[in-house]
Amino acid sequence: MSWANTADRQGRTAAATSSFLARFERQVDPQGVLDPEVRAVMAGHARRAYMLQLAEKSAKARARATGDRSLRG
């Protein structure tokens, strides 16, 4: 019900989104020495790789559930 009463959904999740994205910046530049633009590009690549890994795990889990042997790893 609370989401039905939330006019600013983006604002409500902004802190969590920021924290999620900062995770990748810390991953690629733990010392904080890279140029911010370079760090942002690298963090974007790290985030994409993470999402692709999640998609692969999901596909494999669905394949196991349906008995599809072509996607099993």
C-alpha cells in the first residue's frame, strides 16, 4: 500500500540506488585514485558484468527447473 501512496518513487529509492552504484566504483577504484570520469566508465562496465552474471545464473536456474539441458553449466 505504501508504494500506492508514493508520488516520488525515484526519490524514495535514491539512497539505495546511490549505494548500489557506489559499490561498483569502490570495486574498480578502492583507493579512489582514478579520474572520476574513468572511474565512472569502469564502474559501468563492472555493473554490466555483474548484471550479466545474474542473468546467466537466472537462466541456468530456470533451465534446471524445466529440465532444459542446453543451458546447464
